[in-house]
Amino acid sequence: MLRLGLGCAIVVASTAATFAQDGEAIFRQQCASCHLLEEGRHRVGPSLHGIVGAPAGAVEGFRYSPALRASGLTWDPETLSAFLMDPRGTIPGNRMSYRGMDDQDDIDAVITYILERSN
Ligand code: HEC
């Protein structure tokens, strides 16, 4: 919780803070078993440090599926949204065993959280 206090980048304090809170909870429940935000620390999935704006399949020290490496995507909020909504449909053959999220607000919140925590 204290980590939220570091959000000097938060411009519209109240809405962004609500966002960050939801995003953190969603990340913890749905992503953290496989992903950390600390640089260079991988679990089943790669570290998501700095992932927003990065090319897909390029985190050092993680062995990606050929499908993810060859996707040619760059992770911006649009491509991330599509991927989190439907991982299999967006990059067929990738190895992320996650069924996807169906709520755009939840997706936006988790992307905002990842951005604030790690970029
Ligand atoms: C069951 C484990 C698991 C869960 C849960 C999971 N992921 Fe993943 N994720 C992976 C794996 C494994 C990969 C690498 C897939 C590959 O190489 O095909 C991956 C890849 C990714 C990538 C691409 C990374 C890159 O470097 O290109 C993103 C972005 C991502 N996950 C975000 C998320 C988010 C956000 C959540 C939660 C909403 C989530 N993942 C939940 C296992 C998981």
C-alpha cells in the first residue's frame, strides 16, 4: 500500500489513485503468480518491467515461445489491451496460459498499474 505514496507521476490524483488501486489488486490476483515487475526477475512468465512501449518477446534472459518472438508487436496500450482480452487469438501459439480478461476497465487499470510501477 505504501508504494502508492510514491506516485509523484499521478496527475489527476483521485481517479488515477483509484485506478492504481484496482490495477494493483488485479495484477496481484491475475498476473503475479507468473509475472513480477522487478527488472530481470522472471517466473513462469517474463518480468514485465518496462513492458509498455517495448517490443514483444524481447526481455533478456527469458525463453519465449517462437510465436511470441515472431509476433512483431510492440506493447502499447492498444496491443496490450488486445492481448490481455484474448491472448490466444492475438498471438496464436503463445505459451501464456491465461484465458484473458473481458472488462476493458480492468484491462486499462492493470496497464496503468504496470506503467506506474515499472516504466
Ligand atoms: C499462468 C501464467 C501466466 C499468467 C497468469 C499471466 N501470464 Fe503473461 N505470460 C506468461 C508466459 C509464460 C508468457 C510468455 C509466453 C510465450 O513465450 O509465448 C507471458 C507473456 C506476457 C506478455 C508478453 C511479454 C513480452 O515480453 O513480450 C505480457 C505483456 C503479459 N504476459 C502480461 C500479462 C498480464 C498483464 C497478466 C495478468 C492480467 C498475465 N500476463 C498473466 C504467463 C502468464
